[in-house]
Amino acid sequence: MKRIVIAGVLLVATLLALDSRLAESDNYYKNRHKDSGYKMKAYNLCKEVLAGNSSDVDALWRMSRIYCMFGDDKTAKQDKLDRYNKAKSYAERAKAANSNLADAHFWYGVSLGRIGQTKGILNSLNLAKPVKDAFLKTLALDSRHTSALDGLGVWYREVPGVAGGDLNKSVEYLKKGIAIDPNYSILYIDLAKTYIQQKNYAGARTQLNKCLSITNPTNPADFALDDKAEARELLKEIEGK
């Protein structure tokens, strides 16, 4: 009996160690604006977890997120597609490991969307429905998944009306996300973009200024590397309108 108890304690300790490494990976990912080496540290920790358990669903969806980031960092079309397809593969493995995990479906949708955008408009339209379905499945599993709410907000703005796009629905999803997490900066950027398409420039300015006023962003790296600069750029573009 004593050996069984000891074995159980060791198993729990191992699982906790895996969780700890993934939490550490998250910290590197969210703070990658502080050190260019943090991206690879986030990657290596997830890779280490998968080396011990290739079906670890929490490591799999994080690898999908990381490969989407790697693709975003590239400029050549094929380099982007190679990494986005890798992200898709990890998300598919995550869904196979646990079909009820919201983040697995979300990153599957993101990777599909990135692939479509990179290949061009026709491919984007061909992938529009599976991308939307992935985000809807994410919300069915977690109704407060703000990233999926943002994804649907962007989907309804970017997809043509004849294919299901709807600017009013875009506003609805983005406002819902902001109500859940007012520190999620990309939501303000995307809501402002939808307002600009509606020619609601006053509303867009309000959202962009709200983005810039955030002091405790949910995703510090995204805010520092992308969202602040984009908010300022959009404000300049609509100045006087």
C-alpha cells in the first residue's frame, strides 16, 4: 500500500510539473515583447511537455498558438503557410485528444483563417464556414471565450454580405467581448474597424482612445507590439472625419 501511495504522489507531482511548465510558457508568450528570446522559451517548454506525453491537449493547443505566431512573424507566403499548416495540425491533434476543449477549436479556427488569408480571397471564402463553425463551437463550450467573440466579430466584418457577413453582428460580438474583458485591447481595435466600415468615425475614435487608455492589458505583448501602434495609426487615418 505504501508503494502505491508513493507512486500516486509521484504521479501527481509529475502532472503538477507539466502544468507548471505550461504556465511558464504562457508567461513567456504573453511577455514576449520584453525579450526576443521569450518566443522560443515558450515553444521549448511546450515541446518538453509533449516529449513526455504527445497527447497532452494543453500543450498541443499552445503549440498551435505558437505556430500561428511564428507564421505571423514571417514575410514570405510559403514560410507563413508552412507554419500556419503546422498550427492547424497541432489544433487538430488537440481536438482529437479532447473534443470538449474550447481552445483547441479556437486555434483550429485561427489557423484555418490564417491559411485562407495568406492564400487569397477565394481560399478565404472557401474556408469561411469552417472558421465560423470553429469559433461557434468554441463559444458553445465556453460562452465567455473573448478571443472567439473577437474572432466572430472579425468574421462578420470581413466576410461579404452575400456570404453571411453582417456589420451589426460584428458590433454585437465585439461589444459582448469588451463587456466580459475590458482590458482585452484587440477588441477595441476590431470594434473601431467595424465602426469605420459603418462610417461611424466618432464611435471608432472612442474605441481607439479606450484601447490606448488601457493600463493593465490582458495580453501585454499584443498590446505593446501591435495594438497601441495600430490604434494610433487608425486615429490618424480617420482624423477630420
